[in-house]
Amino acid sequence: MIVRKPMILYYDNGQEEKRRSLEKALEHMGIAFVPITGAHFLQTVGHLAKVKGFPARKIPPFQSTPEITKDVLIMCNFTEEKLDMFLNLMKNGTIPQVALKAVLTAQNCFWTFAQLFQELEEEHGNFYCE
């Protein structure tokens, strides 16, 4: 069985200091850090997470890039223990809080980063409206 190193995909939404702080904390934890930029928004999450079988999508040059208005963090290849530890460190303030968080799944790896953002936004909004 191949065990892949835990990885974080992170879009900082212009919060560079937060990104640097998060990247430094993850380095100490042995978690790979992949910064996401606007150029990645139309790529699949599976491709960004380096999942086999998810090649880069060819994006037409005239394709408009969706707007992502919050910072987004995607946890990939985490064991349950590592996930609990990471979320506890975020909860107690050792690692900066992030607006929207997700775990890479068999379903969302097919979505573009922008689609995952939209889904998280909808879930987040519904969570607070109920």
C-alpha cells in the first residue's frame, strides 16, 4: 500500500502573512504545502493534489477566472489522527483559522477548485442560516 504524504492546498485570498504563518507551521509538522493562485481555479482538485489520473486541464485563453472571495484550505492524504491533530491546532490558535476548509474526497477531486469553493460557500451559508 502506498502512503502519500499529507498535503494542504491553500488559497490565501491576499492574506500573505497568514499564508506564510500557515506554511511555516505545516513545514514543522511534515505536511506539504501547495499555494493556490488564480491560475489554478479552473484545474481539478485532483490535479492540484497530484492524484494519479488527473492531468492538467487545458484552459482556453479567453476563459474568465471565477472570483474566490475567502481563503480556502483543502486537506489531502491525512490520516484520521493527523487530521484531528491539525484541526485541534487550528482550534486552539496554534495554526491560523481559515474561512473555508475541506478534505479531499473521491467526489470533490473531480471538481475544479472554483467549484469546490462554491460548494463550501453554499454549505457554510446553510450552516449559519439553519
